[in-house]
Amino acid sequence: MSRVAALVAIVLTAVVALLLPAALPAGATPAAARDSPRQQPAAPVRLDVGTMAPRVVTSTGPGELVVTGTVTNTGPDVIDDLSVRVQRGPALAGEAALRTALAGEAAVDDATPAFADLGPLAPGASVPFRYAVPLTGPPQSTLALPGPGTYPLLVNLNGAVDGTPSRLAGVRTMLPVSSLPGAVSPPAPAAAPVTMLYPITDAPRRVPPLPGEPPLLTDDDLAGSFAEGGRLRGLVEALGAAAPAGSPTRAALCLAVDPELVATAAAMREGYGVVTGPDESVPGRGAEAAGQWLAALTAAARGTCVVALPPSDADLVALVRGGQADLARDALDRGRRTLSTELGTTILDDVVWPADGVVDEATLDALGGGTRLLLSADGVTGTVTSGRVRVGGSDGTGRDADDSALLTDPLLTEAATGPTGVEVQQGDAGGLAGQDLAGALAFRAGDATGPLVIAPPHRWAAGGPAAAGVLTALTSLIDDGRLAPTALTTLTGGDAPPGGTQLFYPPQAGGAEIPGTVVSGVADRVRTIEALRAAAEARTGVGASPADVFDPLVTGTLRAVSSWWRGDPARADREQAVVADRIAQIRASVRVVEPPSPYSLGTSDAPLLITVANGLPVTMNVRVVLSSTTGLRVAPIEVQAVPPRGRVQVRVSAQVTRSGVFSVDAGLLTPDGVALGPDTRLRVRSTVYGTVTVWLTAIAGGVLVVLVVRRVLRRLRPAAAPGPSAGAGPDPGAGSGADAPAPRGPAPSGRAHRS
């Protein structure tokens, strides 16, 4: 009987499990399904978090957390029992726990307040939500914050699709707590010095430019980014809104700006084109937005610390390893000059922030003595993780004990990379962007042993909301006495402390470098540009100066080695092709013009009139060179000065020694012998007798003269011979028979006629 009872119990359990969901009242969701952190298969719903306040909990702040957003049904079916809540996990203890939270894997079940029901949601429909929860109190109805710390949060969206309740989407973030609302703040530790690098960068889009020509961009994405609501526009606006001039937060900031981005905006505001195909472009639509953005950036930079990145954020280590140390140094100098001119402010002239915050020893040597680097703590050896240290040399004390690095915090860089807390693709943490960095910064402030240097990656994806969130959190921690705003120049100025450390270039950084083949291609393009520069001549009041023409071209080649293509060698190759095509077009603009018809030469010493065109806005000195061709001898051709965007006609003394139609290649060289534009094929039609023809004609004429003389002599010879004497008889040898010649006429008169 026991076996039968056991079998009956198993059957009843299965039946109850199958019938339980149907027995629940309409709209009910099992607690286990609603609270489970396990992720169900992605559902057709989108969760957009718009705002969260406060970003940092303080004793003087509000007593509840408010999260707003929107839920959208992107699928074909109704979603039932839609509900949302915010829940939290335990305070993060240790760096490993913080990294777990940044990866979106921290537990979030310490406080699980009630869900807010949003009701059913029809296909294609959206519903806004506002979820407010007290910060302190019971864990079943509040976030139950126990005290200061950094806590992981989850914005949890549940619902039922096809009758199955599950978590549909979730967004993870962190909530820093400086002190509890309404409570007496505990004695704060000494405020940690803090400074933040504020990257203002974007991928390079301008092809190498020429003065006087409309700038060309490979796409028009910057038009949207500069416009209202765009990413770059938001970055600049966030400065004024969340860190206005004169505020403590602004004093802790240093703008890290890509000079090529600023130069591109300055060029765009006058009108520009967007490349659509070979030799094809359309007008760009962002001229006005570019001008407005540049004006706003100029205003924000005035009185603010500014450091220049390499133009196009070029990969300095890859350039040095590729033998282009001079180009790396020149790029930094040109970038600083560009920013100083366009923004009208002072640029820190000896601070270098390399891509990923790491360099090797060769790059440090190439930068020259006295360089002040901004390096990640992962880019040096030893146990030092903050502050300023001497670097370089085998003992880490620098070649001349004057190279130093201010170390940035890798954990803060990771936190600033972007929101990683989106549990499914249907979740969007846009409104919480920057909150991870705020949480990590509060975490670091609690046990900082040195200055905190916040260095988001150069390719910071933050827009206005994310930047404002970070700056707001930074302001809250400064106002709460947890952080002390400190200027970058204060941390990098003066003599570096004694001792030091060695550089460490991580293998993964080397693996992501721009390929050496791309660097070699850029070096070839630069050599071509320098050959053009060597042939240029500055003439007062005529055209542009060589520096105005060729310096931007050299800088423009750096787009192929931009750190934006690190880890993507195929993209770097494509960018190199863009640069190569552009330089080839510019080089070809100094050329010999192909005539519409062949040259016709009627005499042996007729001159060739060759037209040389100069498409550059600077006077070019060139030498015409004609290829060696049988039947044509050319006298040496002097160097010709071709005016900017003009033409000259060169008179070439030539001697033709044969007739017919033949081709001659005409090319241009610089005075130093470097080839310029491609050769042009000239066709020459000669009606001049050649040497062989002349000799044949002379011989034929001589033979004709001989034949004529011979004929005349033959005719004259019979007339001059003597005739028979008078009275002489007939020739005795003459026959009288039938063979004798007949008489030629009547007998002369007076001769008797014999009958």
C-alpha cells in the first residue's frame, strides 16, 4: 500500500503544479517568479530609464528615491500584469565586489519593496512610470539603507507573456550613499584630492584638407552630434549646467580635447561637403550646428584647464614603433597650436595623455625629456596606484630624473566606460548613464590614500545626460566633504617626488595597436607631402604659405592611425586607403596638361609648347622632363615657377630627326629630383624628313642627274661625227644587191641621167 500512496502523492503534486497558475486570480503573479533574479528569455518589451534622483544620497538630500522611465511593448502580443520596482543589494565591500557590480552580477535581494503595477500593455503601446521608494525603513517597503556605502541597484520589470510571468527586462546600476537623510553625518575622513579628465573627442571624419577648398567629410554624423540633443553638444552643455564656471566642480576638471575635432568644426561652419562616391560629394547639413558648438566649447574652455590629445587621437606608440617618432612629436605640437588658436586659451604644453593610458620606453624617449604623462596605474610596475611618480630608464627614475607620470585609477576608468547593467537588450540605462562612475567614485573616496584622477577612456561614449550625471555626483561628493577639487596643474606641477617606477606596456595594448603596414603607408604619404613642400615657394601676396598648405595635410594623414581603430585592423586599412586616395589626388593636381590634339612639327627645330597646371594654392617650382624617344632630342629645360592654382606654358627646344607619329611621356620633378604628378603622354606628328630619308633623296637625286647627263651625251655624240667627202664614189664595201639601201631621194641636179 505504501507504493500506491507514494504514486498517488506524485500524481497529485504534478496536477497541483499544473493547475496552480490557472487558479491564481487575474493579474496575480507568483512571488517567486516576481522576485527571482534569474533571467527569462528575452521578451518583446523595452525598458527606458529616464531619470533617477538623487544620484548620491546625503543627509541633506531627499528621503526617497525616484526613478522615472517608459515601458514599450515591441511585440505582437499583449503583455499582462506589467509591474516595476527598484531593489538593492548589500553594500559593496572590496574592489572585487565593485567589479562584480560593474559587470551586472552583484546580488540585489537585500531590500525588495513592492512592485508598482502598470497594467496590461497592448502591442506597440508605451506606458510611462514613476517609481518612488523611501530610502530607509523596512526592507519589504523601502530600500532599507543601513548607512554610508555604495549599493548595487536593479530596476526590475516583470510581466506575463502568453500567460507565463517572468522578469522581462532589468537595468542594473549603483547608488552611492554619503550619509542617510535626516541623520547626523558621521565624521568625514579627510577629503581626497580629485581631478577629472573630461574627454571631448569623436572619430576623425575629415579627409586631408587644402586651403581654399571646401572641406570634405567621409560622413555627416557630426552634424547630428553638434546639433541640439546630440552627444557632443550635450557634453559641452553639461559643463555649463552641472559644473558652471567658478564652481568647485569646474576647478576639478580638465578638458581633454582632440584638436582635429575642433579643426573640423571650424572648417564645417563655413560650409562643407560629404563624400558620396569617387569624385562625388553633396553639401553637408551641419554648418550652423558646428559653429554653435564651437562657440559653446570656446566659452567653456576659457578659464578652464585644457590638455590637447594627439590630432585624431593618433596611436603614439604605433607611430614610434613604426619609425615615425618625428611625426609623433610634430603631431603633438601641431595639436596644441591648433587648440590654442581655435579656442583662444592656454593649453598645457608638456602634458601627454596617450591612448589607454599606457606607453612603452621607446615612446617616452621619443617624446623628449620633461614629459608629464597621464598614465593608468596599470601602465607602471610596482605597487604604487595613485599620485605622481618618476618614470623611464631601467631603474624607473627617468633618463634625466625629469620624466614623470600622474597615475589615473583604472577602476574609475572601467566604471566610466559605459553602463554595463543592461540585463537584456530590451533595457536601456540611458537615464542612469554615468551612475556607475558615481558609485565607483564614492567607493574610492572612502579609502583613498592619494589623489583620485578620473580618466574616462578617450572614446568616452557619454552624452549630455551621462556627463551631467557624473558631474552632479561629483558635485554632491565635493559638497559633502568627501572629495576636495584639485586642479590638474597642481598635481602635475613642480618636481616629481624621489624614487620612481618603470613603465609597463600590457600585451593586450600591443595587440590592439594600429598595424605596422598602416603606419608605413602613412609614412609614404608624409614623404609625398614633404616632397611637395620642398618644391613650394612662398611669394609675398601670392597664394598661401607652404606651412598653411602642407601642415594640415600631414596632420590629416593621422586619421589612418587614430586610436579609434585600435583592435580593428580592417578599419585602419580602409582609413589608410582614404588618406592615400586624397594625397594621390593632391599630388596629381601638379601635372602636365594633355593637349587636345597631337603636336604637329613641320621643321626639324620647331619648339614644343607644354602646359603645366598647378592645382595647389601655393607657387610650385617644377622641372619638365620628357622621356627619351628615338627621333626627338630635347634641350635642357629650366625650372619653372607655376603660380597658385594657375598654369604656365613651357617652350621646349626640340630637334626632330624623323617623320611620323610617335608618343612622348612628359613628367614633372621637383628641383630636388622627386617625381610629382603622374606622367602625361604627348603625341607628336612630324612632317620633317629624317636622316635616312634625306640620304635616300640625295642619292636618288644624284642618280637622276647621272642618267639625264648620259642621255644628253648620247644624243649629242651622233650629231658631232664627220660625213663622206665630195665626189667620192660609193662605199666599195657596199653591196648592190637586194640588201643595198635604197636611194633616199632624186639624184642631185647636174648629174647626167644614163638611159
